[in-house]
Amino acid sequence: MSDLYKNMLRLASGSALAQVIPILAYPILTRIYAPEAFGTFATIILFSSLIGIVASGSYEHAILITKSKLDAANLVALTLIRSFVIILFSFVILFFIRENIAELFNDPELLTALYYVPFLAMGGILFACHSEWLVKYKGYGLLSRNRIFQGLFLVTSKILCGISNFFNQALLAGEMAGRLLTSVLSVFTILSLDYNAFRGVSISGIKNARSRFSRFPKVMVFDQFFNIFVGSVHVLFIGAAFGPQELGYVTLLFSSLYLPITVISMSIKDVFRQKANIDYGDVGSCRPLYLSLLKVISLSAIIPFTIGFFLAPSLFPLVFGEEWARVGSYAQIMIPMYYFNFVSMSLGGVLIFAEKIKASLYWQILSFVASVLALYIGCYVIHDIFVCLVLLAVARAIAYIAYGVLSYYFALDRSRI
């Protein structure tokens, strides 16, 4: 157990430092870019994330359960080849429908901003493959370091693009430049560690990987698609109902809360699922580990989330500027929901290595329906942004509690009882 906590601390501390960088940059970015720019940025990130999931087929999530480095290398090759072909095809489609999308989202900037989508999607896939590889082979120090570099690359490029007055959609141009640098770092890291494994990649090996993990694009894609869609479905509603400026406020809210919370929880999750996968395979249960960490995580998170709740109204205008003052009151609405997000997602991954991906998909669908219903009522029935956020927070909090219950239930392999 000491090694488990040590690995968690190593990865979580590095990831926390990686998130301090963009968080410290937000006061600069909010003074360089208008709320509308953040609104357009949120829409493009949503599109790139969704296309990235479809393109990769979620094969990268299977790296953890491969039997050898050669199998893992063939799986990475399959993921990247498939991704390149599908993303190229998506670029053509976006070219022809960009005017319809700009009109639907009431944002003329999308006419040209959509060209960034394929590049951002490919960058995200490369970093995801690299992350899964390092988790599989316990490269926690390297993963922690690379997340720090990722944060530095993204922040620096966004600031430089913003102050240069040279780039159209400078915020997106900075994101693309940062992802390009991160992709180069990811490729260099993996090849420097396991170049020989990739020398053995073959067509037959790629075909075997596609056959062995065929259920991932069939089921896991929809699971991940809904995961991203549920987390960003507000982009589809708030921008159209309240305008790009209001979407910009909500985007800053979700970014400033979601980034540090999620990266820390993902760091804990990366280490948890590696150890939990071993326990589940050896003895058919990771429940003792799950319960032990659940107590520690849920209790230790209460204090920082409570402090954040009371400080939010005065903290947001102080940090981001008076133009963003209303975001502080929005934060108070969402912070309780993020507490349940942090606890449940820190102990996620059970449904994947237990191969209960259909259950995960059903949960995603129910969570999505609840979020859409909350947003529809708030945006179009009541048409009040505060009510909209309250309903969304309640719907998602219930969904995260349900996810924790499912993780505990499937942490026991009943086929061995």
C-alpha cells in the first residue's frame, strides 16, 4: 500500500503543478481574450474531442490490458493509423458544413475556427496513447513531467499568440501550437523508452490487435463519446440560448474548476486502476482497495471544496478581473457537484478492467439524458442561467454518485464466487 500512495503522490503532485501553470495564466488570458473568444474556443474543443474519440476508436484505453510491449505497440500503431484516416475524412466533411455549424451555434467565427478541429483532435490522441503507455509500464515520473511540459507549452503559446496580434482566433492558434509541441514530446518519450517494441510492429500484429480489442470501437467509443458530450453538452445549449458572451463566462467557470479537479483525480485514478487491475485479476476483487481509498479521498476533499465555496464570489473578480465577477456566483452553484465528480472519478476505471463497458455506456446515456433535460428546462422553459446551472449541478451530482455505486458493485468478480 505504501508504493500505491507513493505513486499517487508522485503523479498527483506533478499533475497539480501542471495545472498551477494554466491556472496562474488565466488572469493573463482573461485580460487578453474577450469572453466571446472563450465561447468559440469551447465549441471547437468540443468538436475536436468528439471527433478524436470516434477517430481513435478508444483503442488507446486497451493498452493497459495488453499482454506484452509488442502487443501494446501494435495497438498504438492501429490507433494512430485509424485516427489519421478518419480525421482526414472529417476535415473534408467540416469544410462543407461549416456554414451550417456557424449558423446553428450563432457564432460567425466558427466559419474559419473549425479548421483547427482535426489538428487538435490528432494532438489529443497522441498524448492519450503516450499517457496510457506510461501508466501501463509505471512511468509515473515521466508522465508527471510531461504533463507539466504540456501545461507550459499550452500556456506560453496562447499568451504569445494573443499578444502578437498576428493570428486569427489566437486562442485556438495557441492551443494548436501547444498540442503540436506536446505531441513531439510524447512521441520522443515513448520511442526513447521502447523503440525496439515499435520495430516489431507488423500488419499481422495490427490486425490481431484490431480483432482482440474489437469491442472497444463497438462499445467504448459510445461510452467515451457520451462522457465528453455530457461534460460539454452545455456548449450546445448555453451559447444558442444566452449568447457567446454567456457561454464564455460558463466556459471560464468550468475550466477554472474542472482542470485542477480533474487532473488531480485522473492522477489518483491512473495509479488506482493499475493496482486495482492487478487485485481484480489475482483475487477477483478490488473492493478492499476501493473502500480504503474512498474513505481517504472523500474525507480529505471536504475542506478544500468548502473553502472554495465560500471564497468563490470574491476570488473570481479578484483573479480574473471585474468583467468576470459573475462567474464567482456561478462557481458556488457548481462546486458541490464537482466534489462528487472528484470522489467518483478518482476511483474510476473499474468498469473497464472488469470489462463491464456496457454498464458504463448505460450510465453515460442516463447521465447525458439527465443533463440535456436540465439544460433544456433551464435554457428554453425557464430561460434563466442561474436556474439552468442549478438543475445541471443536481443532475450531474446524482450521476456521479450512481457511478461510484456501480464501480463498487463491479469491483467484485462474481464469476469467481
